[in-house]
Amino acid sequence: MSNSNEVTPAQKMIGDFSPKLVQLNDDILFGDVWERQELSPRDRSLITVASLITGGNFQQLGFHLNKAKENGLTEEELIEIITHLAFYASWPKAMSAIMVAKELFAKDK
């Protein structure tokens, strides 16, 4: 993936600062793991969004909510995932996640 002429989001953000991390991100994570056929992209997005929320990794959440929508999850489903996780991940994490989603989804309208 990092060999293509297209500049990836990771290259834009940190390519000049940490080229090896970008290479691993682009080639291994998105070029290999995300392309494996054992799970659909939709399922991978659902798992990733849930994992980010559970871990409190909200800086990455906006990107992955958009990716989840590209992979077939609806805004309603993503809101329901966040609501469901309030009881398993924690109320504060769900409230933080819903604010990220609200801001992101408002931009799409």
C-alpha cells in the first residue's frame, strides 16, 4: 500500500516524523490485516469501533467511524453500538464516543 502513488492518511499525518510506523500501518495493518477474507470489512469496522471505544482511544475513533460507514454500517447502527457499550465499556467512554460521533455525523449532513 505504501508503494502506491496515493498519499495515505498516515503518510499525511506522520510520514515525515515516523516513516516506519507509517509503513507498518499502511502495508501490514491496512494492506494485509484489513484485506483478509476471514472477516468482512463491515465486521472488521464494527470490531474496531467497539475496541477503540472500550480502550478509550477516541483520537482514532473519527477515522474509524467514517471507515465503518464506508464499510456498510449506518449511523443508527454506530449509535446503537455506542449505546450498547455504555454498559460494558463504561458510561464515560460511551459519552465521549457519542460526542465524537455526533460531531462527525453533523458534518455529513
